[in-house]
Amino acid sequence: MSNPVDEWHKLASYDTNIQGELHANLLKNNGIAVSLQALSAIPGLNSGLVIWVQQADLARANEILQNIDVTPAADD
């Protein structure tokens, strides 16, 4: 019997909280349960974020994040 607490895996880490939260919301909108770990205990300190997902969702979550278009917008 496996312990569900041990089934969480580190998916990605981000330098800024807002980027991590944006990607976490994208995963949540696709039905994937996520757990967020702030890299600072001080509220408001933008020190980064780690996203954790369960083993069953790991492959799908990786696929979603890899398909994000990161092409910079053209200058007007």
C-alpha cells in the first residue's frame, strides 16, 4: 500500500512567484492537482516557487508546461 503523501513529485521551480502561480493555475484549469511551495517564509517576498504534482499527473503536467508558447511579442 502506498502512502499518498509520498506520491508528490517536483515538477518545476520558478525564480518568481507570479510565473509559478501562472503556470500552476494553467495546470489546475486542466484538471491537475498542484501543491505550491514558496521559497521564502516572508509573505510578499518574490523569491520563487516550486510546483509539485502527484505521480499520476506528472507526465501530463510536463506535456502541458512544455507546450507553452514563450515567443516574445513583436515590438510595435
